[in-house]
Amino acid sequence: MKKIKFQKPTGMHDILPEDQRYFEKIYSVCEKIVNFYGFKKIDTPVLESTDLYQKGTGMSTDIVQKQMFGLKTKGGDDLSLRPEFTPGVARAYLEHGMHSLPQPIKLYSTGPLFRYERPQAGRYRQFHQFNLEIFGDTSPAIDAQIIQIFYSILEELKIKKIAIEVNSIGDNQCRPYYKKLLVSYFRSKSSSLCTDCKRRLKENPLRVLDCKEEKCHAIISQAPQTINHLCADCHAHFKYVLEFLDEIQLPYRLNPHLVRGLDYYTKTVFEIVSESTEEEKAKGSLAGGGRYDLLIKLLGGEETPASGGALGIERVKSLLSPKEAKPSSYFNPSIFLAQLGSSAKIKSLKLLEEFRKNKIQVAESLGRDSLKAQFKIADKMKVKYTLLLGQKEVLEESIIVRDMKTGKQETIKFDKVVKEMKKKLKK
Ligand code: HAM
């Protein structure tokens, strides 16, 4: 076979027709649950100003330092493909004056994101998220509710063996002191840290806690823990979050080194991970998020509390059983329309429209002329009835209905066919 000249870009994927049902199922469960909790959908551009991510996601993050797909427009604007939703949604919240509406504002988004990562199982350069943000609410109950929503989505999708990890990383009251402690601890071990961590230590010592390198793990495990150095406000907030989680009986565990790889978080951070197999664990979290009370101010707004999280669609899809992925809108027709001759083809187009308007799914193969080939397709699709429209039927304004199980055929009036088929399918 001749070598194909073009292939998809590294780390990016085609979502083939046979895979669409998994995506549809995940989105439909997510939307059903967040509709119940009063979230409204927002779509933001796939491209935003690079500056927004540098400020929002943070200069010290791997995302901004290594993973952005940037471009310069012909007009000279510096834009980047969105690596995450949060800064874009926060920008839209401010730009459309949502801060002057009654709070909280609950928003959800879905769509593709882009990160220039080293491609591996569960880590892509183009992937999809289901993302939630709540603006204008300081309550720890909101943090717990976001965790609960993601957990419920995974439960409803029958994803087994999942665990919730939570932590608090403090705020700008208590974090500076904690950072100092971290710096002095990591400095004492700096000769054993990886090159990236040596750099991270200078830029943001919290990022060291996020390192995936084996050689840094032993050092990180002995590092000072945020929860032992929280100010009274952050301590009380975290205590409430845990009480809410206990109250709604969510199985969580404290992970004192969970800091998340984004700069905007304050107080609560969480991840939901799969523990089904070592392989799944290695892919990384299924969902993650937390509170980010300083971001809106950083982007030029008033101080506004906020909390959110996102679920990775591809990672959830890899755990979804085919049995669960049967969305209601899936094309599963009970009728096949076979035609023979040019005038029958023309009449078929009109008839198909009639069926569509009556919400009856009908398969066809208008490109084929041979009846034998069309019957073969109808057999394969396991339809209940095949309709046959030939030259003779067109002239007589009739149509043949064949019961595929019994092989019995009957001729009915063409203008009664939709009504008749409706009756037959109801039986
Ligand atoms: P994140 O942890 O970077 O958080 O991403 C959330 C989820 O997206 C991850 O748990 C994972 O399932 C999926 N994900 C991330 N990177 C990849 C990748 N390269 N390939 C496949 N899946 C991936 C955020 O993006 C935050 N904006 C979440 C948030 C919203 N925090 C507050 N509000």
C-alpha cells in the first residue's frame, strides 16, 4: 500500500464515528447533573491573548513555560490556544459585567484544549474537558459541592475504584511563610533535586511538590505540609470542607502534598483519581480543581471568591464500559428504504423528509442502484421493515412493505406509508 502522506499531528486524535457515543454519553450525564445544580453553559474562544494565561494560569507553571501553542496574528496580536478553561471563563465573567448580577454565577463549558505535552497514555496535546466555575461565593460548601458533582458524574457513568484526594494550600496570608519553610527545606536537599526542580525552587517552591520525577519523590515526601501551616481563616475553611464531605458521605483522603500545577489556587484543592489498575493510576487524575479567590482581582476585577474544577473526557472515556455508552439519540433505525430507478430516487428524498418530520428513523442507501446490494445492507442493519419503491410503484403511487422477520410483503398506498409504519412500529 502507498504510504499516506498526511497524518494527524502528534498527540492529537480523530474522534471516529464509533467513538462518538462515548463522548455523547459523558457529556449528557455531565449536563444532566449540572443542570440540576443550576449551572449555565458558556462558550469562550479557543484562542485568547497569551498574556491572559501568563497572568491567570501563572508564569511558574509548566503549562505557560512549556505547553502553550502560541501564534502571532497578521495584525500582530499574541494569542494562544487555550490550555485550560478557567482564565478564559474568568475573563468573560468580567468582560460581560457578570459581577454586577446576583451572585453566585455558575458556569459550565465543554470543548477542546491544547497543551504541548510529551504524548503518552492519557496525556494528549488536544484533549477535552467538562469544566465548572462558580463565581461570587466564599462558602466551603461550594468547594464540597463541586467535588460532589464530579464524583456523582463518575458514579453515574459507573466508573469503579475512584478516590478523592483533598488538601488546602492556604492563601496570601499564610502561604508566604509556608513557601519560606519549603525553600529552606528544599535548599538543604537541592543537590539531589532534578534540574527542573532546581529552577522551580527559585520561581515557585510549591511547583516542586508537583514534580513527577522519581528522584524528587523521596525528598517531597519529607517536605513540610501546608495543612500544618494554615492561618486561622484557611484552617476553618478547610475544616468545613471536610465536614461537608463527611456529611454527604464522600470517600476522600487527605493528600498533604497535593498542590495542583496551576498558580491561581487558594485554600481547597482536589483531584479525583482512578485506582482500577497501575496503568490507569499512571495516566493521572480524572478530574481536578479547587478554590481560586485571587484570580478575578489579578485579571483586573474586584476581589471575587471563586471555585471550580474540570473533568478530563478522554481519561474518563478510557474507563467507560461500552454497555454504558448508549446515548438516546443514537441512530438505530427500524426501517430501510430501498429504491430502484431515477424517479423512485427523487420520490425517496421527499419520503425521507416526511419520516424525519414524524421522528421516525429510516436508513437508506440512495447512492446504490442494485436492489440486491440494498437488501444486503438492510439485513446487516437488522431493520424490522424494508420499504421498496420501484418504477412500477411510483407509477401506481404505492410502496411495498417487507417484514424482514417473516419475509411477508404487502403493497400500500404511497401517501399512507408514514402513518402505516408508525402504527406497525407501535405494535
Ligand atoms: P487540570 O488538572 O489541569 O485542571 O485538568 C483537569 C483534567 O483535565 C485533569 O484531571 C485530566 O483529567 C484532564 N487533562 C489535563 N491535561 C490533559 C492532557 N494533556 N491530556 C488528557 N487529559 C488531560 C484544569 O485544567 C483547571 N482549569 C480546572 C479548574 C477549573 N480549576 C478550577 N476551575
